[in-house]
Amino acid sequence: MTLAPPPLRSIKGSVQVCSRSSPLPHRTHMGHFLGVVRVLFLCLFVAGIAAQKSCQEPKVRREWRKLSPDERAEWIGAVNVLIS
């Protein structure tokens, strides 16, 4: 037994609309669309915050061998303070 599609009905003369043209109700399509819009705005909001809070003066890590003897002594002194 096969089910026949619902009959088409005329609205305002020439436009015909099938009441079951979509497998999902209109409300579900709108909910999905609003969900996508919310995610898009959230991504743009987070990207805007990240762009505003970017580091203006980042610290540069230097290799131990490139430090001068005075800088090495200061670093060792700072580590000893943390240990004690």
C-alpha cells in the first residue's frame, strides 16, 4: 500500500502549496536557522574579544647561552630566592 501525497490547494489564484512539502515543520527550520545565527554571533564576539586583548609587548624568551654573565647571575639569584 502506497500513500498518495496530499492534494494541492490553490492560494490566491495561481500559487499552489502542498501542506507536506517539507519533511520537517517550519518551526524546526526556523529554530535551526536561529541556532546557526547564534553560533555565528558568538564566534564573532569571541574573535573580537581576542583581538582586543592581544599582547602589546610580548616577553621574548632568551636561551641560556645567549645571556650575559650578569644576567645569568641575576637568574640564579632569583631561583635561589624562590627555593628558600
